[in-house]
Amino acid sequence: MTTTAIKKTHMQACRDANEQSMHEVMALLGINQEAYCWQKYLNGLAWMRLYLRPSDEQALYWLERSKEFWGWWKNEWNAREASFTDNSEHLYRLQLHTRRKAWNALHNPAALASELHPDAQMIEESFDCMIQIVNQNKLCTS
């Protein structure tokens, strides 16, 4: 019997690392995957509202539906998670409420809105997609 070693792609290795970090964080915080993912989503929406000051409802509407935005947000989230789990040995020594407080501070949308800025390419791709959708809708309603 011959076995073939399957070489992981860089993307698959990143996905595996992100999933491992997610499970580590869930264990550290005592939460399930639904709560974890819901928090990631809510923080993304909160960051969006704070970042787009003054609130631009049209931009919020389109950005909230942007695949490019959510891809960027997940990448940024995963980078913060990796830094959080790098200290997991130390974190396990802390009480649960202290670990949760540290994690919430790391992902605080208000703090992130002043220091975390999307790159121009992500914004461009999001708005290109928005324009395509608007143009398609105009064709459908004409």
C-alpha cells in the first residue's frame, strides 16, 4: 500500500491556524462557536458604524453586504486572535472574567476604529461591487 503525502497550500495552512486559534479562544473564554462568530459579526458592524463617521447609511448598507469587507475583517480579526492565543499559557492562569475582559479589549470596536484602517483596494473592490449591483437593479427596474 502506497501513501501519498498531501502538501497543504498556504491558504489551507492559514485556514487551519485560524480554526485552531478560534477553538483555543473558545476554550479560554468558555463560549461556543455560535457565540464566538456572533461576536465577530457584531464587532464588525460596530467598527463599521464608528469608522464611517459621520454615519453614512448608504455606505453602511453596502459595506455590511460586502464580501470584500468581511474577508478583510476576518483577516484582521484572525491576526488579533493569533496574538491573543500566543499567550494562552499565561491566560489560562487568569480567572475567566479577566480573560474575557482582555479579549473584549483586544477587539473593542471603538479603539479599533481609530487605529484600524482598511486598505484602498478593499474599499475599491467593495464599491465596484456596489456599483455593479446598483446598475443591475437599474436594468431590472427599467
